[in-house]
Amino acid sequence: MSKVSTNQPLGTPTWIDLGVPDLDRAKAFYRALFGWEYEERSAATGPFTLCLLRGQRVAALRPVTAADAEGESWWHVHLATDDCDRTAKQIVVSGGTVLVPPADVADLGRTAVVADPTGARFSLWQGRTLAGCELVNEPCALVRNDLACPDPGPARRFYATVFDFTLDGNDDLPGFDFTFLRRPDGHEIGGIFGDPAAPASRWQTVFEVADTDELVALAVAAGGTAGTPEDAPYGRMAAITDPFGTSFSVITRPSSAS
């Protein structure tokens, strides 16, 4: 378990949100899965819902906007920055695109929606009263984000340039084109999967859960779909799809990894 109360170093996945067409249905689904409670807020960009785990903010739900890819839905990761405007400019210089320019989100922080050169969308987050997810790496909270893309080379160069990440291979996954992304202090923030069969480049979100098999049953009962749980090198995983077609994964890690 990790509690977070201060802004994370540059490039750290620090916040997640999801655009949905029906907030009430989305809240019911994720409450059934994770036991989340909710706090309604508003900003210049419109209303949004903070998701709470034991009173701590762990994610947000919001209405679908023009910044969301048409016909697709996924949990949207925000990477930390101490200067949203400056990092947005660096993204453009490095071959990326600013889709929604920097703007304040109430008193919580400043954000921008961007895309890397492969088309993968993400946001920047400059925390103010909200540093980001206040709980991570525990059941019912964010544990990991990885980028899957058909052509990983440009993505690796981009993230190394913008966020000063180092790129390391992974001996635990022989046969997979996977590169760890690490901050200058050595902390692993995620990785990049090269998958020629991937239809598009997407940041993927993984939530930790206490029991993957139980979570799969909860997801189906709540109106979602789920893949068959499988044991992976880092824990027992399953793919989940919510009632709106949003795909994400869940993992039960060995107790020593929590």
C-alpha cells in the first residue's frame, strides 16, 4: 500500500480518469467492483466525479468529451509534471501533439491532453490541492500503466526525450518486445510493449485486486465482461471490459509485492 500526498517526479503516472456516456451506470459498476464512493465536483471544463477509496481520491469519472477518441474508451493516464505548460511545449518539440491546451481543473491542478508520435493519448498533471491518486499499489487502486503500440521505436525515443526516462529490457518476458521506462532515480514507472498486431497505440491501466477470480465474477454480475484469469510472472491477471467497452486489467500480486 502507498499513500501519496505530494506531487510525483516528472513522468510518473499520477492520476487516471475515464470519460463515460452514463455517469450513474459507471458509478454503480465501479462501486460493485472496487467499493468506490464518490464526490461530485465541477470545473470550467464541466462536471466530474472523484472516486474515493476509504475517503482518499483514486480516480475520476467524467462525461465523454471531444478529446476522447471516437468509438473507443479507455482509462486515461496523467503523467506528472511540475510545469504543465512547459512540458506541453516540449511534447510538441519532440514530435507529439497537444490536443487540449493546458487548463486549470478547479483548484485541483493544471492539465493538458496530449498525444505521442504514435498517436497514444495521455494527459499531463501539475498537482495543486490534488497531487494525484492518493492511494496506489493496493487492492481497488491503480497499480500500473503500460503503453502498447504496433511501432514502439518512436514511442521509446519520445518518452526518453520528454521525460528523461531510461530504457531497459525485461528478462522476465522472453519473446516479448517489452522495454521498462525508468525515471532518472531508477524508479520504474511502466513500460512499452511492441505489438505489431495492436490496432492502435494505447496506454493500458491495471488495478490491483485482492482476488482476481472474484473480481471477474463481480464484473460480469455488474454488467461487464471478463477474460479468463491467468497466472503471469507478476501475479494473477484478467482483462475486464466495463458496460461502455472500456478495457482494463486487474492483478492479484504475491503478498510480498504489495
